[in-house]
Amino acid sequence: MADSKPDRDAAYALKTPEDSIELYREWAKTYDQDFAKANDYRNPQLIAELFAKRCDGDMPILDVGAGTGLVGQALAAHGLAPVDALDISPDMLAVAQSKGCYRDTIHADLTGQVGIADSVYGGVISVGTFTHGHVGPEAIDELLRVARPGALFALGINAGFYEADGFAEKFVSLKDRIDGFEIVETYGYGKQAEAELQQTRSSVALFRKR
């Protein structure tokens, strides 16, 4: 890793789980200021609100790709708990845990099987994980495995990759395993962000496990 400060271009260039661990080791302590605040990053709040509006006692909640805990903070603002954080970066999880909004943290690589039993969670939320090749649509099967029947899902997926990386096709293949599927689009960055980021859309997949 070069000595230059981590940024979104470095994040978008990630190729392997090891790349992710190394990048976020450097970025963990400054991510909230250097990226989220500097770019008025709104998707954690927007997607947590979409989840909260549909939530009907869907507990506990798994925050997938929790990072520094921005989604956990947003869920806490809606009074939703308990929430567990899952991330590939132990350094990001340490920052998330320090915020006091998680019951537990789980260090795991979503590109394989995570160390969680079947049918544990009543809700699953993910923001910023299904983007730029970080994690592909095949990981949705693992999330369904750890969710209870009837569990509420809110998965933010970079809209530029929704069709191209096979997410749309994946959800069609899951039609017998999920109910109430809908897509809501969000613009995840405010006016402080550069123009390119302001135009970035997320396709938020909302559904329940059958």
C-alpha cells in the first residue's frame, strides 16, 4: 500500500479480500471524516430509514459490511436494536464497536461462508458493500441462509452494477425464496460531494425471506 491517503478510487480498485483488509486498516480511523463527512454521504441514513419504515419487530438485525458503524448509528436513531456488525476489516469493526450501537461484531468474509448459524436474524441491511466488485450477487444466498423466514432485507446496490454484475438476474432466480420485492433508488451523496459522486445512485433491494 502506498503512503498516499486512502480514497474512494483506492476502494473501487480493490480486487481481493486481502486488498480490502489492507486498505481499511489504513482508512478506519479517518474514514468518517475523510470520506463520509467530506462527501455528505447519506446512504447509511437513507437506507436505514427505508428499513425502519418497513420494520415490524424484525430483530435482531445484521449490518453487513458495517464498516465504521454509520448504519448502526442510523438504526439506533430509529430506536432499532439489537444490531450486530459484520465486516471483513477488523480495524473498521473496532471503530464501529466503539460507537456503542452494536450488540456484537463479526469478522467475516462475505465472499465465503460466514460463521453464523442458520436462521438467526430477523433483519438484514447492507450499505456500501455491493459495489464496484467488492461483493457479488452470489453472497445474497449466504445472507438468506442466516436470516429467519419472514426476515426483512434492505440491500443497497450500486445502480451502475445492478444489471451488469448480475444482481437483477439473481433476484429473478430468487423469486421462489423471497416476497414483496421492490427496488427504491437513492442518491447517496449531498452537494458537498464532487459532481460525479452526486450523480451516483443506489438500487436498494427491499424484500422479505419467504
